[in-house]
Amino acid sequence: MYIVVIAWLYVVILMAVLENSFVGGLMTLTFYGLLPIAILLYLTGTPKRWKRKKKLQSSEESETASALTDQPVGKADGSHPHEN
């Protein structure tokens, strides 16, 4: 995937260098190169972000559940377990 990005940026940089003005070259580089590549990399990384988010949520839920089960339990009469 990254080889396609590198090749496309190479072509766009050559196109930008051949523009008549600096502003035209900058616009070519931005709108033909950087913006489409940024969108492409964002879209191809979306499934990884979803998986990472689900994994983080599941780990937080398991930590919350384990924290709730580690709480000291009082006696049946409601007193604290360490009181005499």
C-alpha cells in the first residue's frame, strides 16, 4: 500500500515542479497529492481504529467488572467487615 503512496507522491511532486508558478505548484502538490493521500490513508486505517476502539472498550469493561468484584463485602448486619 505504501509503495502506491510513494509512487503517487513522486508523480505529483514532478507535476508540481513543472508548474509555471510557485502558487500553481503548491496547489498541485496540495490538491493532487497531499489531500487525496491523507483521505486514502484515513479510510484504509478505519478498520484498525474500530478494532482498537473495541479492544479498549472491552478491556475497560473487564477492568470495571474486576474492580467491582474486588470490593470488600460487609457482614449481613451491614457492619464493616474489619470492625469487631
